[in-house]
Amino acid sequence: MTRSTIFAAFLALTLLLQGCASSSEEITINNDTVTTETPVVTVQPPTETATPLPSPTPAPSAEPSPTPTVAPAVRIVASGGNLYIRRGPEVAYDRIGVLTKGNSAEVIGQDVLSKWVQIRIPDSELTGWVSLLTPFTTIEGDLATVSAFTFTDWPKPAYVKNCTEHEILIYPGDIYLKSLWTNQDYLNQSQIDPGTYEIHDLSMEDLPLIEVVEIREGQTYYITLNGDGVYHNCPAEN
């Protein structure tokens, strides 16, 4: 093959490749230099793909607060007779009212030390205490739902003292008091619960009634009149 034939072949190949090349380079063959087109590959940049945002999580709906259950009121009924209402949970406290037979009152508390309940006095803004240690009471409702506490306003002691020369008997309670002149170790006086009492002359036949008295907390009541109607002064106390 002659040099001219080889050169013609390369020239034809070169022309064929011109449509695919956008840049050229020189190739030397047998000391002849030919220019060949090197195809340029265009690299397209990657298409940006939008990253989907996470779907918003719905906030949990608030649960409705349960409606508190209100326990039914507990009541005490004077089912068998009248009930004294006292200032505190013991007979040593003053009477401040009466729950009459057939009537009832709301129980709002109970004493942890005794069988007494605190009530709202009917038709009043006051409160008082009623004993459960009587067959005349009936409880309506669950007493266990009523709060218990200790009543710390302690009662003030009351006393009765015989200043006469006769012996004295007090009802109710059958309280016996010796005469002033035969007194030994204060046997002519006694501590007494607040309430209403009858004072009788024990030294006279038929135990005549001397008087009816109301004893209050913190009071000392002096008996100065005997069954004969004779009045006596009480000796001064030191």
C-alpha cells in the first residue's frame, strides 16, 4: 500500500468523525500530522429533586375532664325522740339546740374520739354536735364518706355546790351532796354536765323540790336554799 493510499484512508476517516467531535487533537503517522476531532461528551448536571416535607402530625385532642362525682349528703334523723344539740362532741359541752322528733339535719363531720357527729343546725347558719349513742337516732347515707377530725375546743368544767345544812339530791343523775357542815373532802360539791336539773332536799320527807336550774359550761352553781325555805350564805372560798 502506497503512502498516498494510506493518507487518503485516514483523511476519509477524519471527515467521517468530524460530525462527532467538538474538539481536535493532532495525530502523527509516519511523520505526517493529521488533525482528528475528539468527540466531546456533555455531562448534564443532575436534576435537583425536591425532598418532600414530612406531613404535619395532628396534635392529640384533649380528653374531657371527668365530672367529679358528688357523694350524696348524709343525714341524721331524730327518729325516736328529741335530740339535744351540743357545742361539742360530749355531754360536758353546753346545749345549744334541739333536733325535734321526726326532723333531720345534714351531717358534715364526725369526731375521731367518740360516737358524735357534727351537723348543720336546721334553719340556722350554726353547727353543733349530736350523739349517736342513743336509740333515738337514724343515719341516712354512708357515714364513712364524712370526714373525721378531733374537736380541740375543750369543754369548760361546771360545778354545783351545796351551801345549806341539809343534804341535797339532784336529778337527773342522782347526784348526792352532803351538807355544808358535814362536808368532808369537798363532798358538798360535784362537777356536773351542763343541762337542766331539779334540786331536791334529801333531809326532808317526800324530798321537796327546791328549784330547777340551768347549769352552763364554766359555771359553779351554789345551792343556798333548803326545803324549809331557809336561805344560807356560802362561805367565802380561798
